[in-house]
Amino acid sequence: MGIFSVSKSSRSSSSTQSVTVATLGGAQVSLTLLEKLLDGTPIPFVKGAVGTALEVIKLAKAIQSDKEDCDNLIKRTTSLLIIILDSLKGKTEEEIPSHLKDAVERLSTNFHEVLNELKIIDKRVGKRGAGGITKAILYHFDNTEKLKGCSSKLEWAIAEFEARSRPPHVTYHCLWDSCAVGDIQSRFMPKGSGTLRRAAQGGARKSDCNQGRPGLLQEGQAKIEAKIEDGQTKIQDGQAKLQEGLDEIWDVVKDKISGGTPLSLPSTVMPANPRIFGRQMYINKVIQLIFSATSTRVAILGSGGMGKTSVALKTVHDSRIIERFGINRRWVPCEQATSVPLFFELIAKSLGLSPSTSNDRFSEIVAALEKSDTLQFVLFDNFETIWDIEGEQSVIANILSRLASIPSVSFIITMRGIQHPASDLIDWTSPRLPPLTPLEMDPAQEAFVRISPDSEGDPHLPELLRELDCMPLAITLMAKLAEVGETIMGLLSQWRREQVKLLSQPGGDRTSSIEVSIRLSLMSSPVRMNEDAIPLLSVLARLPGGASLAQLPTICPSITGWKAALRILRTAALVYDSPDKTVVHMLSPIRAYVLLHHPIADGPLQDLRNAYYQLADKGYTYHGDPNLDDVLAELSKEEINLDTIILDALRSADNKEGAISAATGYSSYLNLTQPRVNIMEEAIRAARGTGSTQLASCLNRYGDILRFQSQYDAASVALEEAAQRHLRMGYISRAAYSLWSIGDILLDQNVFDEACSKVEEARRLFIEVDDLVGAADSLFLLGNIYEAQGKFDIAISTLEESRSQFTQLGAGLGPANCLRLLGTVYCAQGQYEAAFSAATEAKLAYTELRSLRGTAHTLLLMGDIHFDQGQYSEAYSAAEEARSGYSGLGDKLGIAGSLTLMGNILIKQGRYDEVHPFAEDAKNMYITAGDLLGIADSLTLIGDAYLYQGKIDMAYSALQEAKSRFTQCNCGWYGSMRLADCNRALGKTYRLRGQYDNAIKVLQDARTVYSTQSRKKSYADECTEEIELALKERDNHENVD
């Protein structure tokens, strides 16, 4: 037995013909009719789908809250019911093709999901008695969201059913049928119902009746009921009579719905001149093209929300266009054209043609244009609507081509995507315009502030606009929120939390809801018809830094048709290419929409993660690796994606082991470039939560990053735990490295004895497991400690031994590190030529090995060598370059050291006023790092500057504080020298304040320290002169008394 059918003469070309009885949502006739049609449905799986849909309608009608949302849900469910039944008319179960059966079963699943959601809502709000109303209030917001989600699911299901149920080839049927379908659809399709677009209030034909009748279906209720009863009687007589009766029922319904009631067309009055920002150059190009010939054809393309309509309208309202075309500027709102006949009627109305019952309306349009003796200009706005009608593209292409052939006609189309329609038939005016792109920052801010003047000058506005990718529609909607009192910082926080939901108004259209605008692009025919398009889009949405085209086969191996799918996504302007065509990107609002509504499937998600885990593992590369440059370049391009994928996996993956390992490798790379701790902090949380054996390695890497950022206390805690965990697991060499790192921290804190102890312990463990590189590294660090203590001879011998071992092992940075430290020792001894030679050789090695940190250290050493020799310009240049290198690495101590040296150089050059910003910045960085010696050193510099400026009291205050800081730390030889510098300046201050005895004492202390260093002889002599001057002034003062 077949489902009821309609004769071929009254059947149209696509499921857009399907009659919806959405307006019957509140009338008993629709439910009664559908129930009786269900009773006559003999095919089990169809009966199941229809039965579930009827349950959805009944439950939605029963829910007493959120009536508007429930009504919308009923309309969409009813629409789908009629579409199902219409698609199966006249077919037995054996005659239903597999693709159509799959489509119905998928719809049945959708109905079940919606029904389950409704049951939850009904359970919440249906209770009465104690607490019932309170709970209803509490659940109101969530219920509303669930209802909207149900409507969205069914809206998408309509489009999906069209795609799944359509056979491979669709033929173009007569225009009369399409016109009738347009009438039906425009009157009864619910607002915003996806690809089955409403025709606004439009219809394409006129009958003898001149007034609409709201009770159209109610008037025929009695007749319908009679036919139903008659049909049910015939069911009892047999299969043939059942089919006949159901056919009659359908004919009545169809006749009553499409019975010729005239429906008004939407307005074609040209919209007002819009305000627009940052597009004037583009508009000028459009106008130049229009003036390039008598008849021109221009397409303004781009993704949804780019402002294509605004650009086109701004062009049409330009004085030059008005002067050329006058009143003959026409606007055709193609968004309302859901059929070819309706498209004709919209054109005719824009031209001012009288209503007609002609079956050849297009000929009338062409005749009117061809006989015009003036130039005509037409704007076909949102042309993708008519272009996307399935099975009609060739017809639309011929229509547009015929219009383009009229010598007096010029037209512009605005259209989503990047492809000019009908390029094989139409010579689009050259040069073709590129698709519209997001706004630049300045016009984006101007557009925002024009709507929300109070936002002008807000420091967070550029950040908010960057997160929106400066998409014009997103800017407009966000600015409207700011206009009603939302702060920019508040909107920024809301955007990061809510994403596209923030910019989507309930019941909005493409101009007032970012979700609606994006959804329209996703529901275009090419996207829906390609099974790989949405899955690929879901993968790309996970890559905020863009997807490398070369890596796409690795990133999404399960999407075999990715090339064709990517072409479709490009054409729809859902993605775009980088200027060099190597990376494909997605605008932020589109990404947010896809992540929310089309989450990636588990399989492709794991493929994506695995690809980036393998990339992160390359971070374990080391200085001296011949592939280092290539690895650093590859990883630097993928930092945004690596951050996103690894952090997401650490937080949400079921198996986090791969993510933890990737985080450690990626952080190893970051340690070579710009260390940061956020990745490892998340990895440590994941490792602790899962009991991962990788926790010790995470702690070790975390401690290293903190060490390089001068966060010594936190670094020591992490490294100590890492060492103990490694020892318990039997990883001796790893434990030794953690101890080595702790020794390095203690050295930076000038705790020399403890530093030696930790490093000696590390060296013992390295030797125990034959880790010769670790043993040589330990010798290097011991040499560093000896140098800091002023034990130069043993430091030199230790460093030479370490350098020899490194060289034999071919251990990357080892020899360069030894050379740099030897240069420091030679400088301390006043052997400047040897020092500069060692530093130069070390810098060359660091450069070859791409060690940014080693290069910065060596530059600072070169600055010290130049300073000690009075070569202040050279010293300043070296220190400035070192500061730049440290800044790139986030090394605060290195930056502070560079600033301190630059301040001392400025004093030697007599540029005292310039010293204070350098010294204050250095002091703040030392305070942040908890470096007492550095704080004291910067205070000495501040006091010295005040002293030379003659600000004695301020100098005295700073120098006293500096001396107090020096006494709080174990200084070593370097600290002793810096304390001597402080005492030298303080002695001068005491003398100028008349505190001669204090002056003599501190100057003598300084001279004693300087006397141990030959290179400081000039400072020792200066102290002697100050002491003699103090003695003389004291004697004179006593004689006066």
C-alpha cells in the first residue's frame, strides 16, 4: 500500500513545494488531520517518525510557559511532517529508495531528541504545589534555551532532509508550479526556517479575490473533515479505495492552501543611505567599474556579515550614480525570492510594472527594459538566495545572462561567497572586485564609537575588536550592547564566555543575529550537499591560527574528500586563504558558531590531536641540531594552534598521556624562544589528577621555566619534588639534572656553599650512570660558583676542564658557555684582551647554535668589558642589544642587568637626568625577582645619579637603603665590588653633609676592596683622594670651631 499521492501535473520540482500548515498550530483541524493521515500510513518506519512528531506537537501544545517558543517548535514540526508525507506520496515500502529511507530515519531520530528535551521541560514546569512555581522561575532561562535549541535542531533537520532525500538529478518543472509553491511557502513557512526561506508576505499570482482571508483553512474545515470521513470509509473497502480517498484529502488541502488568495509582495523601495566606515576606496572601485561602460555587471562578494549590502547601497546613493541613472535605480531584495516566478515579480515590481496574469512574466520584464530609452541600474541584493534554489541554477544563470545582454542595463549583485555566478555566460566587468574583508582597526573603532560614543578611548576596545576579527556585523551588534550601558571589559569577558550567543537576538534575522547570518552560509546548497564540508569545517574551527594546507592530509586523514570540501568552503566564504596561499583561516565569529553548533566528532578530534602531538614532540630539539632552524620556524607558525589543542586536551581528553607528553615537548621549544608556564601548569594539574608517571618530567620542565624567569622559590620547590620522584622511579640522570638546576638557582641567590653541595651531588649521580654530558655540565656550574666567589684561578682550571670534556663529547652549548664564563673571569682580572676574545668566540658559537639566551649573556659581558675600558658608546650599544634579547626571552634579571649597566654608562657620560627611568625599572624587576643584590645595585645607581645632580639628601637616602640591602645578602666577590661602589658614593655624600668620620670609614672600606682588584686601581685612588679631602675639611671645620 502506498502513501497518498498527488498527480504529476500538480507536483513541483523540490521539497520547497511542501505545504506547511504552520498556521494551524493553534487550531484543532491540523492535529486532527495529521492524526488521521497517520492512521492511514501503512509503512512502519514512516509511521514511527510521524507518530513521534505528533507526540512533539501535543507536548509542545501542553507546555504552559514559553508559548512563543513552543508555537515556533510546533510550526517547524508540522512543516517537517508535511514534507515527509509529501516526499513519500504514492510509494510502497519497496519503492522507497534507500537514501530517502535513511533521511526519514534520521528525522525520526531528531524528533526523538526533541521529544526528550520537551519531557524534561514539561517535568520542570508542569509540577504544582510546594516549590513548583519557584522551580519554574529558576528553570525558566534554561527552558527557553532548550526550546530554542529544539527549534534550531528541526530547522537544520529541514535542510538536512532536503539534502538526504533528493535524488542525484533534479529537473526544472513548469514555472506555474514553482509560482504556486512560492505562494504556499511565503504564506505558511515559519520565519527563519533555513533553506526553505519564507517569501516574506509575498506571493506571485493574483486571483479574483482581492483581500486576504486569515481564516483560510478554517473556512474549509468542514469540507476537509467530510473528505477525511469519506476517505476513512473507503479505507474499509480496500487498498485502491484507500489511495483514492487519501488523494482526495490531499487535493483538498492543497487546493485550500494554494487556492489563489493574493498575497502582497515585499517592498522594493530603495533602502536609505547607510553609514559606512573604511570602505570608501572599495566603493570608488565599484563606481569606476560602473562608469567604465554603458552596460556593466559588478559582483560584491564576501562572507556573511561583511557589509556587502551596505557597500552596495552606499554605491547606489552616491551622487555620481544618482547623476548617471537618476530615478532608474532599482533594488531587488532577492532574500524574498524563494522561487523563480517570485523573483520575476520582485523585478517587475521594482520596475513599476503592473500586475499580470501572464505565464511569461520574464518576457514582459525584458521588453520593458529593452524599450527604455534611458540607462537602467538594478541592485540584486542577497542574490545567493535565488541562486541556491536547488535545480534552478541553470535557469537563474540564463535569466541573469539575458538581463546582462540588454545594452541599457547595468547591475550589481551582492552575494555570499567568493565565486561570481554564471561566469560561463556573463562577462563580469573587469577587473573583478576582490571579496570584502574585515575592517582595519581604525575604521572598526570608528564604526563602534559612532554607535556607542561613550566607548571612545576605552583601552580595551582594540582588544575586543581583534577578538571579533573586525567583522562589521559583529562590531555593529556588539556596539549596540555597549550603547545600552555594557562596559567594553564586560563585553570582552562575556564574548569569551558566551561567544556567538552574545550577538544573537531571539527571533533575529541576518542583520540582527550573528548566528542567523552564519547559519545561512552553512545551509547553502553546496555546503549541505557535500558530506565532508561540515566535518572539515569542524576540524578547521579547532585551529585558531589557521590550518597549513600542506598538513591537512595529516590533520584530518579520515576526511578523504577534503580538497573538494575545502573548495566549497572557500566558495561560500566560510574560510579564506592567507596571502601566500599556504594557510586556510576562519573568522573568529564563524569559528565560534561552528564550535558551538557543529562540534568535531571523536575520531577526527583524535586525529587532529595526534598530528599536533607529533609536532610538539619536535620541541625536544637541542642547540646544535642541524634541523634546529627548521624546527623553530615550523613550531613558531603553529604556536596558537599548539596552545589551543594541547590545553584543550589537557582539560577534556579522556586519555591525557599524549597531551602531557606534548606539553612537555612544546614547553621545551618555548624555553628556547619565549618561556611561559601556562602550558606546564595545566600539564601538572592533569598529571596529578591522573596519577601519570610523567609528573616528574612536568615538574622538572616547569621548574626550569620558572628558573629562567627568576621565580626562584617556586622553581626550587618544583625541582626538588621532581628530583625525589625521579629517584623513586630509578631515573638517576633526570634526578641529577633537577639537582643541578637547584644549584644554579642557589648560585643566582648567592648562596654559594649550598650551591656547591647540590652541584657536587648532581655530578656524583651523573658519573654513577655514565652521563658524561651531565658531569661536564656540573663542572661548568662549579666553575661559575667559584667565579662568583672570586676564586678565579680554580674557576679557570675548572672551566677549562669542563670545556675540554664538552668539546670531546660534541655537546652543543657546553664549550660556548665555558668560553663566556672564562671571559667574565678574565674581565674581573683586568685581562680585557683575553676577555673580549673569549666573549667574541662564545658569541659566534651561540649565534650558530641559535641560543638567544647565550647571545644575550655574551653581549652583556661585552658591555662590561667596554665599560671597564672607558669605551662607553660601545658599551651602551652592547647593553642595549642584550636588553632586547632578554626582553624576547622574558628574562627579567637579564633585562634588569642590562638597564643597570646602561644607567652606569649614562652617569659616566654626564647624562644624569636619563639615569632614573633605567634605574627605577631595574629596581622594580629585581624586587619582582626577589634579588636583594640587584635591588641594592639599582639603589646605588639611583643614589649616584642624585649625587652628581647635587641632590645630596635624596642621594643619601637611596645610598643608605642600598647599603642596608647589601648587608642582607651573601654578596660574593661581585657583591663586594658593588658594595664598595655604594660606599664610595656614600662616602662622598657623608663628606658633603659634613659627616667626615662616617665618610672616612666607608671610603676606607671601599678602598680595601678595590685594592684586591688591579682593574679597580683608579677607584681605589679616588677613595684615597676623598679620604684626604674629608680629613682636610674636618680639620678646617674644627679650627673654625
